Amino acid sequence: MKNSDKLMNKMNTIAYKVSSNKYLFAIREAFVSNMPLIITGSFATLFSSVLCSTTSGLAQFDTFAFLADYAPLFTSINYATMNLMAIFICFLVGSSIGKSNGHNERFTGLLALAAYVITIPTEVISDIDGQSVTISNVIANVNTNAQGLFLAMLIGIVSIVLFSKLMNVKKLRIKMPEAVPQSIADSFSSLIPTILTLFLISLVSFVFRSITNMYLSEAILQTLQVPLQGVMQHPLGILVIILVTQVFWFFGLHGANITSAIREPLMYVALAANIDAVAAGLSPDMITAKPFWSMYCTIGGSGCTMGLLIAIFLFSKRDDYKAIGKLSTLPAIFTINEPLIFGLPLVLNPIMMIPFILAPLASAAIGYFSTFIGFAGAAFVEVPWTTPVFFNSYLATGGSIGAVITQLICLVVAVLIYFPFVKLANKEKISTNEEKDTVELTTNES
């Protein structure tokens, strides 16, 4: 077996294990299901900032000052969607794993949510009239918004895995007479496993707090979520994720889906932080928030292939490239580039491998630097990933012209990166045609 075949088999094995892992699948599906709420919440913040803000919106002008009274219309939507993100994700992760294990998905979602609430503080210390007062039977929004995502996902997985193992112990199931309706029988059958699951989660949480004097939520935030967030906000962090994604794509594997379960939770945390900053009248400062991926890493699709399409139309002399380019143009406008990836193809194409990897790396680096120096605004509005280029950057940043210009620069750079390889593909086609002509001539002479 050739070394290239061995490498491809290894990549296929890794991709299969990642994509078929039900826990990563559950996380990915949870964020996909919750996306409409996130988009709604971020647009509510945008409208509030543009219309109702007395510092940056229309309400700062006397004529439109009355709009400030309507701010609660948007802030309530933002709170309901963004400040409960961890609750939603925990429920959805528990539901997905429960369904894959053959249980009632609605119940396992509720069970995961109950387990999560057990592990977080239910009291808040507040300063009232200069005195520290403990308010009981409340949950701080730091445990329900994006800051609680990692523990929510972890508990969503652990609680349902534990429940499933206990359900497999037949002695723990309460059997009801056949005359009892099935729904009631199922509830009693899962009663003891449910009790044991919540008790064990509570016991672990109690012991952990007794030993460390910290809640699990605080420990996860400080030891796992914050460091990983720092890695993702560093330019090398996003570049490594892009590199891994593109390598998977080169081997014909959906790299974006494979890496989404790792990058999206971190990027959603950053997006939520930016939304909170804008809602508070501050400037968003998280660079690699969720829309950053669509704005700079996938212009026209993975590999920033909008640049390849333009290079083909401008410089390609190959009829096959031009034909596939025409068929791929409309989907590419909406960031769908599978026709190009598998039609050209880019998969296992040694000529196009280098620009296919370099173009998104260069684009992301430019986007990061432009946002870092303040030329492009940081994204705080989640827009559908199919939103066309330039429109997505304008909407995601709340109208930053700098972001649109940056995206244009990224597109030009992508064209320049693909250009020499399109020219090289022209030579390859000419060389292939000459070889065919030689073979035909030799055959005729014979």
C-alpha cells in the first residue's frame, strides 16, 4: 500500500470516529437546533442598539427620543434567547443522547436539565445599601448564559450516560401490570434510575464543593472554559482549526462538520460576550466570535473558494474548469461549494491542495488583524451561514464598513493565491492533451 493510501485511510478512520461519536454529534445538533434562537437574540440586540440606544441609536436625537421607551421590547427577547443558552443546550444534548440510547428524548432532556441545576449555585450574593446580602432560590445568569455552556454540555452527557447504564440494570426497573398504559409504565420503569442518577450527581457536586469550596460550574469555567476561550481568541488557535478543517476537506471529508463540535461552543461564548457588551453600550472585543468563521474563513465556502471561482473565470483556459465554475457560481454565492469541491475536484487534487489550505488561512489572518486594530468591527450578530459575502459582514458587525472592506481584501488575496495554481492547471491540461495526441499519432502510424 502506498504511503498516500495509508495516510488517507488514517484520515478516514479519524474522521469516522469523530463524526460518528454520538456525544460530539449531540453537541453539534444541539447548537444547530438552537441557532434560530441565537440569530433572533443577536438581531434583537442590533435593533435595540440602532433604534433604542440613547448613545448610539436613533433615540439619541430629540425627534426619536421616544424610541428609548421601547428598549424592553428587544432586551426581553435577547434575555430569553441568549441568557438561557446553557439551559437550552443542556436540554438538547440530553435529548439527543437519550434518543440515541433508545429512551424518551423529552424526558432525558428534562433529566439532564435537572442534573445541571443540581450542580450550579442557587443563591446570589448581592450588595444592597452597602451590605452584602445572600439571595436564596435564584440562579445567576452566569450559569444560564454562554458562560455555563461547558458544564451544561458535560452534565448533559454524563447524566444521560449514567441514566442509560442504570436503565440497563433490569432489577432497578419497576414493572407494572399490562393493563397500565404504556406511558405510565415507562415512567415507573425509569423511576429508580432517575432517582439514582440525580442522587449521584448531587453527591459528586456536594463532595466536590466540600473539598474545594467551589461549585462545579466555577471549576469548569476557570480550569477549562476560560483557557480554551483564550486559545480560540488567539490568532494561532483559529488558524490551527482552519488548517485541520481544510486537511479533512482535502481527503473528501466534511471538515467543517468534523471540527464544528470543538470550535462552535467557544465561538458562541465569544458571540454572547459581544452581544452582552453591545447591550451594555460597550464595544465588542471578542474577535473570533461565531460569525467570524463565515465572514473570513469560508468566503464562498470552505477554502474561500469564491476566490478560486473568480480566478477560473479570469485566467482559466480549461473548458472543464469553466463549465464547473458556471455550475458552482450560484451555490457559491450562498456559501455552498460542494459542486466545486467534488466537481473540479478539489478533493485529492495535488495542484489545488496548497491554495485550498492557504487561502482561508490568509483570509482569517487578515480578518483577525483588521478586527484587532479596530478597522473592522467585531461581530455581534449571528447571521445564517448562507448569507452572501459582504452582506454577512455588514450585518454581523452591525454595519461596519471596515469589515466589508476587509472582506473584499480577503477575497482579492484569495484570488491572488489561487491564480498561479489555475495557470498551472492550464499547463497540466495542455500537457495531457499533447500526450494524448502523441499516443493517437503513434497508434495511427502503427
